[in-house]
Amino acid sequence: MALHFELVTPEKLIRSAEVYQVVVPGTEGDFGVLEGHAPFMSTVRDGAIQIFETATSAPESIPVVGGFAEVNERGLTVLAEKAG
């Protein structure tokens, strides 16, 4: 099972991949998303998104500045003001 993840800025698509888990720096605190997560939306604070390719892999970090995150039946989409 995999989570479809997309990280987008107003300029371009930064990342689109099937991953195990993503940890997002939400304004109310960090939150992790796995496949099958309940739908919701959150604002994103400045920080780093942690992307886990597999359950045992070390995370890849991508710095982000502001934005929104949406989890729906298709997966997780993060629209960041700036990323990378």
C-alpha cells in the first residue's frame, strides 16, 4: 500500500510520488499521513516536510514556507508558498 503525495508551489510541481508516510509541519503541530488517512485540510507553517519512502527508510526532508495541506481519497497534496 502506498500514499500518493504531491508537493506543489505556485511555480512548479516539486514532487509527485507514491510513498509510505509524510510528516507535515502543520500550524497546530506536526501531523503524519499514511494511506487511508481520514480527509482533512490544514495550514502549513514554515518547516520541513519529512517523506518516508518505506516504513524502514530514513526520511527525506524538504523545507517549506507556508501553505496548505489537503488529505483526500486520492492522497496528500501540499501547496506551499515556497519549497526546496
